[in-house]
Amino acid sequence: MRFSVVSGAAVLFLSMQCMVGQSPPSELFDIPVRAGHDFPRLLQKANDGNAEAQFQLGLVYETGSDGGQDYAEAAQWYRKAADAGYPGAQNNLGGLYLRGLGVEQSNAEAMKWYLRAATQGHRAAENNVGYMYATGRDGVRPREATLADQVEAVKWYRRAAKTGYPAAEFNLGFAYFRGVGVSKDLAEAIRWLFKAAGHGSAAAENLIGFAYERGLGVRQDYNAASSWYRRAVANGSAEARNNLISLDAITHKSTQRDAPIAKKSLVNSNGGNRIANLIPQ
């Protein structure tokens, strides 16, 4: 489970081959659970109708930070705050519906709550609405996302990206990188990926490394690729670790005067499937 002082609860990454990630969002919270909180006092405030306390109590139950993880209780408290218009709770409740934790799984309910938070300018929710469109989860049943869906996804990513939200910056950069929902533009892709990397996105660091390795939007530079992969590895990216291993094998071949073979390996290694997934964050 991951925690962040960002404005929301869920993120996105993609595979170069499958285009959109199929994994559920990781859990991020706009307000971290407070260490050493007074649970009885928090519960009393929540019962008195304080929406922030209700949201905090939902976090406590979702994370199990007070010793007992209970998704059903988390959903109940998020719903109280969400019904009162608290965007963080609306976003987190959407995340529970998307994953089917404490509630019956429902893409439609997830989208409903994400949209309520997003229309209040909640950055993570804006990004998550984009994720729902990009992965064809905006209706009752998952389906193949259409071009119109991808265009709508880019619109929501851009809204969150303009506020400096790293998951959305990555997703927008990746949209430009792939040319899905927007015209392919590697220069624009790199610009957004550098923004996301500057805000700590391991996925962006990994994709920048890939761009340097392949010479996509930047001059091909194995040393730069290795440096970016290592940064992403330090930030916990398993994809970057695999990419670094592949790159080391390629560069080792090159030092043995086998550059033509190395070039072929670079293009075909791992079936071209060496980039992470869309991020719900």
C-alpha cells in the first residue's frame, strides 16, 4: 500500500503492446493517515457529521493503520463524506468500487464518484476519469476503448497535468508518445515526461530511459538511458530494472564489436513489450 500527500487516491501506466494497463489503481491518498491520532476523538467528530473526520476514518479503515483493515467500514465512512460533497472521499469511494473492495465491484459507480470529485477540480479524480475512458471502463461492462474515449481521456489527463499532477503528466506524455487520443508528437511527449519525472514519477523516468535507448524524441544515448533506468529503479520500478538488464546485455554485446547484432536486439528484445502500464493514481 502506498501513501502520498497528493490530492487524491488512484493512478495510470501502459504496455507498448497492449496500449492500456489492465491493473487496478494503486492506493494514494490526498491526506496521509495521521500517526498517533486519537481514534475515539476522530470517531466522535465523524459521528457528529464532520466530513474531513469521516474521510480520515475511511482512510484508517482502508489502510488498517489502527490495527484493523476493514474495506466495508472504509466504504461506509467515505460514503458519508462523499454524500456531503467531500472530493477526496468521493475519489476514494470510486477507487473501492473500481476494485470491488468493501462494495460490489462496479465500473459505473466508480465512474460516478470519480466524476463528482473531478468536477470539483480534484486532480487524482481527473486523472482517474481519464483512466476510466482510456481503458473502456466508463460504462457498466469493460470494453475496447474507442478513439472518442481516448480523446476524452486526454482531455481529463490534460486538466490534471496542468496542475502538476505527476500521474496525469505521465499519462498525457504517454498519449503523445503513442499517438492515441492525440496526434503523435514525440517532442511533446518528452516535455510532459520530463515534467512527470521532475515530480517523482518512476514510470516517466523509465519511459525517458526507453526513449534514450531507442532514440525516440531524443538523441539515442545508452548512457543516458542507463541513468534514467537507474533513477526509476531507485523509485521502485520493476519495469525499469528489467529494461536496465536488457540494456546492459545490449551494451555488453556492443563492446565486443557486435554492434549490428546489438541494434537488431534493441529493436526486437522482449517482443517490444518493455514499458510499464497506464497509471491510475
